[in-house]
Amino acid sequence: MGQVRPRRRPPKVFQFLTSKPGVQRRIGVLATWRTCEDCVEAKKIKSSSWSFAEQMSREFEMSLMGELQFFLGLQIKQGPEGTFVHQAKYTRDILKKFDMGDSKPMTTPMSTNTALDADEDGEAVDQKEFRGMIGSLLYLTATRPDIQFTVCLCARYQASPRTSHHQAVKRIFRYLKFTPQLGLWYFSGSSLSLRGFSDADHASCRIDRKSTSDTCQLLGTSLVSWSSRKQASVALSTTEAEYVAAASCCSQLLWMKATHSDFSLRFGRIPLLVDSTSAISVAKNPVLHSRTKHINVRFHFLRDHYDKEDIDLIHVVLANQLADIFTKPLELQVEGVDNALIKGEIKSQWTGLIALLV
């Protein structure tokens, strides 16, 4: 999920939040809510939140509407153990909108044997309807990383959609029919440690043979950002594709580090986990750069930030690579409702990130 950092803060709000010690103190108390386990401290936080809301209401024209439960299609369920964000209502709405409410459910968003291409000899379908389906699914990826790869793959063929592309999109809707209540789980006791995962699928596009960069970033055990996008240029090797993907993940981690510094949260050397030892060697060893002169210069800032100790490149085995879910269709299996977690080829590392509303 791409994000753009604002060039400037809202002056009046920022000055108000930083100029009054009482407001700063309440913000600090509220920031401890995620890791609070003591009942007395919890009451103190609740009292401070109401005081902070009253101060903001006196200073700015705003209304207090209570605990957030629904916002722009996102449903938020808060509890003592954490927060669950999902789009169950939105999922049911788009299923009804595109006449997929009575379709046969599927256990996976895409078959592992599916390989989409331009299919120029295939029968053309309604471009307006196809783009509407893709647009609806793209908004759903805000809480559904399990469909991120398949939706982005199908979105590449919006200019000239064919029957094969339409069938692939309909399969995603049939998967949503099977899992309408999946969402993201944010554990209240999660630590505030930042880390990133980077992976790449070399020459995955069957049209121009460009690779796909896949990254995800976690704050403690909470998945807060993820991306699956085609690279701008053709990579000549798997090493180059992994290196470019790692540079993309690095830039996102640096942005998140700078954003959290605005809230007085400081991070040391951020671990960036990559499953390619050769890509890590290129970033660490300047001698190997003579073999990678064709790589765009802007991607070599990865080694620069490694030398500055902003990030730490760490090798991770494929079985523990979280970003692998964004590189290719995986066979996912939803366990019983009592377990309420997605497992399967995603391994146990995704336990607690994607949950089922029960």
C-alpha cells in the first residue's frame, strides 16, 4: 500500500499540540494504551482521553462521537485484547453489486496453476464493468492482504480485458464469498518495534517480463503496510530483482521511521529481512558493484543506508518470508472458526495478523 508523506503539518493543530505541556502529557499517556495491562493505569488513560477530547473541542470546531466503529467502509471492533479492522459489510455490498452473492464459494483467490497474459485471441468483455470490479477490490485490499497479489495482477489488464481476466476476477469474488469476515488483528500488547520483509518474483509478467516487488512492514506484531507492484525496469537476474525490491522496502521503512519520530518514537537499526543472500551481498560489498553497473543508481541508496546503520539487512529462510504471500498465488486454507486464523503455506508467521471475525 503506497503512502505519501505530507510536506507540512497543519500549523494550528501542531502548534496547539506542542505548545501546551498539559496536552503533551496527555498525548504521552494515550500513547501507552497499546501496552497497558494494569487496570488502574487503564482508568487513568481513559480519563486522560476524555480530558484531551474536551481540550480539543474547546480549541477547534469538532464533535465527540464516541468510540470509532465505522469509517469509510472500515469496521473497527475494539476490545481489551486489541483492535480488529475488517470490511465485512463492504464485502457483502460488492458481492451483491456484481451479482456474485449466490456464487459458489472458493477456498483460494487464485489457482496456483493460473498464468494470466494479454490473451489477445480471447473474447473481449465489458471494460467498464471490469474496471468497476477491480476498483472495488482495490479498496478492499486495505484490510485484505490475502488478495493483494491477485487483485494487482488482474488490474494490469484493465485496458483490454478478456474472458480469462474476467473469470480470474470472478474467482476472487467467490473467494470473498467464502471469507467475507476476514480482517486485520492489532494486538494491544504488541511492542513498538519496526521491521520489514522484502521479496521479488523475477520476470513474473508474461507480457514485458518485468519482475514484481513485494514488501510488508510490521510494527511489533501488527501488519501496518504492504505492497505488491511491478518494477519499472526489466531485471536481468533474480539478484537484481531482489535488490530493487529491498530498496523499495527500505524507502518505506525510512518514511515510517521519520513519521514515528514526529510522535517522539525512536528506532535504532531497523531489520530488513530478505531471502536472497546474493542481494544482501550486493548491498554490503562494494566490490560486487562493478557487476551491477546497469542497475539504476537510485536503488544503490540501500547500501548507503546500510552503512549509515539506518537498516540492517538480515537473511530469512523462505519458510519465514512473510512477503512471499504477495509474489504468487498461494494455497490458503482457513482453519475452523474456533482457531479463527489463516494458516497453510503462509506458515505460522501470519498467525495473529489476518483474523476471522467470530
